[in-house]
Amino acid sequence: MLLDISFFEEIKKIENESFDFPWNEETILKCLNLPEIKCFGIVDSSQLCAFSFVLPKWKSLHVAKFAVKKNSRRKGLGMRLMNEIKSFWEMKRGKEITLEVRSKNLTAIKFYLNFGFSICGKINKYYADDGDDAVKMKYVIPHFFKNFFMAKISDL
Ligand SMILES: CC(C)(COP(=O)(O)OP(=O)(O)OC[C@H]1O[C@@H](n2cnc3c(N)ncnc32)[C@H](O)[C@@H]1OP(=O)(O)O)[C@@H](O)C(=O)NCCC(=O)NCCS
């Protein structure tokens, strides 16, 4: 589901427990208020269990943040949330989903590879806080090219 500002406190809590260098309140609020940024989440028993900020850029959807509540991990919620994001982008006829992840974050890299992302590059010393490199990853929406050309052909 899409989240609004009413989830701010729960998002902040998951953010703080998930990252060594979490976003501050101001950044989270900014993302919740900017119309071009969407916030997806999973709510279970009226509690937020996972959230993600995504930013559409032409045919690419960029995942700026993705986290699952600590005590809800390894239960398939991350996969569920990423599938929701993928469905959203398929419906918008998007081509790919992109992201950067810290090279030290092997759990997340394994998670994204498991979903179907591939590694497409590396940016040296991308993260200013600890100097870690970024691994660039990409997921191409299945059948994007087929659907794109079928739509063009049906216009003829
Ligand atoms: C990465 C993260 C989002 C995964 O969420 P999750 O809900 O635990 O993931 P899922 O339960 O859907 O796991 C799906 C698959 O990912 C892989 N995976 C997830 N967590 C893993 C771990 N700790 N170790 C190894 N593989 C893991 C496994 O292949 C897993 O499948 P399996 O459970 O059948 O073996 C979660 O660990 C998290 O929020 N981490 C902290 C924040 C973060 O690093 N975000 C990414 C920043 S770019």
C-alpha cells in the first residue's frame, strides 16, 4: 500500500533500527511530502512492518530506501514489498528498477539478487559517511521490450 505522512513515526523507527547512518527526520518528512516520491509499505495487524521510498525517473524507478522491521525479517516481507513495487512499475509501463547498495551490505545484495536484480556497476567511495563503495543494481521488468513493441504494432 501507499503510505502517507501519518506513518512518519513508524517509518522513523524502522529507519533508525535498520541503518548505521539513518536519514534524519527532515529527510524522511521531505520524502513523504514530495509528490514525485512514492512511499510503499506493508502493514500487518495495524503495524508498519516494511517501507520503501521510490522515485520515478523516465522509464526507470529508483529505489532510494528499502527496509523491513528488525523482528519481521526473513519472513518474506521484503520480497512482498518489492513485488508490490514491481507491479506498480509494470502498470506504469516502466522498464527497469534501479538502486545503489553499500558494498558491505551483503544481506541486502543477496536479497536483491534473489529477487532477480543484477549487478550493473560500482561507484568507488560513494558513501561520504564511511567511504564505502556503492554497488549499482538493476532489475529489468520482464517482457518490457515485447510489451513495448506490441503496443507500437497495435497502433499501426
Ligand atoms: C535486506 C532486507 C530488506 C531483506 O528483507 P527480508 O524481509 O528479511 O527478506 P525476505 O524474508 O523477503 O528474504 C528473501 C530472500 O533474501 C535473502 N535474504 C534475506 N535476508 C537474508 C540474510 N540475513 N542472510 C542471507 N540471505 C538473506 C534470502 O535469499 C531470502 O530468501 P530465503 O529466506 O528463502 O532464504 C532486510 O534485511 C533489511 O531491512 N535490512 C536492513 C535495511 C537494508 O539493508 N536495506 C537495504 C538497503 S539498500
